[in-house]
Amino acid sequence: MRLTVIGTGYLGATHAACMAELGHEVVGVDVDAGKVAALRAGRVPFHEPGLADMVARHTAGGRLRFTTSYEEAGAFGQVHFVCVGTPQRKDGDAADLTCVEAAFADIARHAREGALLVGKSTVPVGTAARLAAAHGSEVAWNPEFLREGFAVEDTLRPDRLVFGVRTRRAERLLRRVHAPVLDAGTPLVVTDFATAELVKTAANSFLATKISFINAMAEVCEAAGGDVRRLAEALGYDDRIGHTFLRAGVGFGGGCLPKDIRAFAHRAAELGVDLGFLRAVDAINMRRRDRVITLARELCGGTVLGARVAVLGAAFKPDSDDVRDSPALNVAARLGLDGADVTVYDPEAMDNARKAFPLLGYALSLEEALRGADLVLHLTEWPQFREVDPGWARELVYRPRIVDGRGVLDADRWTAAGWRFRALGRPVPQGETGWTGEAEGR
């Protein structure tokens, strides 16, 4: 089929390339001429495993191309996917639909008769019906469920597809688009607009709630002397609960969960439904960052003033260069304001981190970040951070002290190598031998 994808950011570029991979002819549309030029050259302006090779292969083969022209896209496509962002509004918790509304208006103006307009963006319930009425076009909603770092896999082999449609024709077109995926046995839910819109926000809200639940249990463990890792292990064996998303740490960030739960609670309130528990979920998540800062101060003798702090991680999660609402950078910046000399290292997100927080220090390598540090904070779960040899790291730092903000490091291994080790929701390791003084007196 001939498809267009409106918006070539994280979602749009991934969707366009994967639709080409499935055998369709695809045109990606964006108002950013620089982004279009990069994609035409086969370059992806963000990090996502496997995507750059796919874009380069299909642009070179002619199955995938990019343009700034809505006229060109409208004349080309049978089905138009709208994949633009819906950030949080600057004046409150609601979603900003400016880009979605503009994209639908522009493609509806130029689409040929009979074209189907399909929303993939995460929007407040009621948006699809309003857009369909406003533009007089046939509309469907097909929410995305991509995980950064796994977006190609999640598009080509999703755990489910959801079609929000009002006509049999729209369902048939979407089935044709996704035929290879459906033929592989992917479950399909065909439903109404409102339910399709709610699936994504409900899913993100559930995941955020599960993460904040175990982080709240970490707070209880700290107060009671328990170990949240053992608690999570025991809970996870219950099939009704499961182990995924049940690991305590510095909390979630990124461009989806934080803004989506706030927008969902806001929209529900507009509809007369109180989802106040989501505000508690948000609050628990944010105070985990506070707890990391408290542990940092405690390890540094009560203050981080003058301490050299190595922050391992800038992206909000591994296998991504996305620093939006990154817990790691939030903690790093706050420690910098407290007088710490902060150095950040991340394998992929350095450029984005520098743009977002230009006053922080940045290292070119893990070794450079660790050298001379009074304190190490492990805040993004990259494999190379998880696998670092604590003996090797101790030879580089000035004071062997570490806070594991992701709950994945082996406390016994680090303690045996002479480190003072702290992690959220876990007891202080027995037999610590690391240095216990303050940062002054180098």
C-alpha cells in the first residue's frame, strides 16, 4: 500500500521505516527541513537500536522517502498516519494538542478522496471524535505501544494491535496495512474511538503505578529494615503480579509516562472522574530523586559542597539518548546547585544532555568520569555500568562511595572491594570498609 507518516520524530520515523520493512511504499512528512534532509540521507537524529540501518536501507532502495510537502503526501497516500508529539502544556497538566490538530488539518486539506486518517499519537479521550467531526474525513485511531530501545521490535512484532474505528472500511484498510503482523498471530482488538484512545493512557498509568508501588515499598523497607529486592522477588512469583516493572530505584522519566499520567488525570477530572491516585503515583516517583540526593549527602558527611560526583547515566533509560525528564540529569543538576562538582557520562545521550544542562560537566569515557571522584551515582542502567569491575573502579576514584539508583548492582561485591554502598530500599551492607570522611582535604 501507499502510506504516509506525518511527523518524523521518535514514533514517526520508527513507524515509517517499519511500514517500509513490511513492504509498503512510505512517505514521511515533517515541517522540520533539517530533520527531513537527514532522514533522506539515511541518518536518524536519535538513537534507537536497529532503526538507522533500516532507514538507510529503505531510503536507498526507494521504498521510503521524506518530504516537507503536505501536497505531495496528500496526493500519494491511501492511509495517513499522524505520529506527532503531545507534550504537557506549559500552563498545566493537560496534553498540548497543537501539533496533532495542525497535522490533521494539513493532511485533511490535501488528502485525496477516500483516504483514511489514522491517529497514533497519545491523546486525551474524545480527541478522535472531535477531529473526525472537524475535518469531515474518515478517521481511525491506532495507538502505539513502543518502548524506547525496543521500538523496531515493538512495531514489527507487537504484543497487540488496537484499531479504533467507526466503519468496516477503516477496519479493512488497517488490516491490509498490518497484514504481515496479523498473519504472524498478533492479537487484534477492534473497538470504538474512546476505548482505543484510553488503551495507551491506561497502560502507561498502570505501569507507572506498578513502578511507584514498589518504590513506596522501598520507603517502607528503609523505615523497617527490610530489603526491597527480596520483597519484589517474593511478590513477583505471584502470577497476578509478576516481576516486570517491579524493581525499586530512582523512578521513571522520559517523554511518555510522566506527562501521560498527568494528562490522563486531568482529562478524567474534566469528565468528572477523580483519578487522584495518579497524583500520588507521580509524587512517589518524584521523591525517589530526593532520596538519592539524601543518600549522596549522607555518604559525603552531610554535604556535597566541594565533592566530585560522577553521575553514570544521562538518558532516562538504557538503549536511548532521550533525556526528557531524566531522573539522572535532574539529580545531577540539583547536586550541582548544592555545590558539587558534577561530571556526567552516558554512552549515547551526551549531546542531548549538554543541550539540556550545559552547566554540568561531561566526561568522554567511563574512566574519565570515575577518575578522582568522591562519590559515584549509578542512575541509568546501561550494561557497561552494571558490569563494571568494582576493584578497577576503586583504583580510579578518590573516595570509594557509590549510590545504586537502579537497584541492580551486587552490594556484596562492591562492599568486598572496599566501597561504601547505598541503594534505595536496601539495608546498609555488613562489613563496609570504605573511607567514611568528608570530601574536603584532597
